[in-house]
Amino acid sequence: MAQRALIVIDVQNDFCPGGALAVADGDAILPLVNRMIAQADHVVLTQDWHPAGHSSFASSHAGRAPFETVAMAYGDQTLWPDHCIQGTDGAAFHPALDWTKAELLVRKGFRPAIDSYSAFYENDHATPTGLAGYLRERGITELTLCGLATDYCVAYSALDAVRQGFSVTVAMDACRAIDLGGSLGAMTQRMREAGVRLA
């Protein structure tokens, strides 16, 4: 069991009902996530942590609206409503999340010019967060992921974890999706094809 870790992705106020980028029923996962945390030997949390005026915000691009796509130096980028701005209540963990057991907190998306969905890499797929090295040094080989949102930060984290050689399970009941333009189906298929276990 000591080789297993639970990674809880972005259970923050802005991704829950009433938040700036709310995922439908995002807060409904909290009882299950809290049970998973209580049962896990090792827990890692991620936190979206954007500076104001981040390049992924639609408000940073004149004439652009949220959920449009623009070309960035690192590839296509979906534009989002301003969300999870550093130090705001929206960026805070949901108050019902029992997060105190976490051994590590990985903040992502803090570089102004690049977004970061994955817990392992920025969206250029080249700039690491350091999480893979941390897990390897701890002797952790098996990961279970849960959180928000299934088709973005959870899925990209799962795909990168597999590429880094970890055995990966996504607890689908403990996730909720944005499902933008069919993104849930597409990313579920990508995870399956990559060898992620969907439980």
C-alpha cells in the first residue's frame, strides 16, 4: 500500500457550483473524495493558481470570449473565464474538502504566459512541475486520481502520469467533467487507449 498515492485534482471553489468556472455537480464528489483521502496512505493535492491577467483568460484577449480557442506559442489554448486567481476565495480549496492529510501541494498555472492542466507538465508538455520526481523519490508507483475536471486537469494528469511510467487509475465517480464540445468522450477514449484504468 505504501507504493500507492491519491492525487486530488483542483477541488477549488471556482470549479464548484457558484464559482467562476463551475463544473456541474462539482461539489457532489466531496463525500467520496474525503473517504478516499481518509483511506489513502499518501495524498497529493493540486491547486490551479493563476496570476491576475493570465494568458489563458478570455479577458486578456481583446474581442475574445470564454471557451473560444486561440493559437499560443505552445499550441491551441481554450480561453477561460478569469478563475483561481492567486490568493482569492475562488482559488481556495472547497471548504468541505478534508485536505489536511495531504503531504504535498502542487500549484500549477502560475506562469503568466502558459496554462497548465496537468499535475506533471505545463501545457507545452515540456516544462515539468517536479511531481514525477517527487513520487519516484518516495517510491510511489501506483496513482489514483480524482477531482475536477475529468476531461481537462484530471485527464491530462492521468495521461502524463502514464507517460512517466506510473500505473494510473482514475476514480470516475469522484470526478466531474466540463464536457466542452464533446471533450469528455474524447478524453475518456484517450485515457483508455493510453492504458489508464477507469474505475
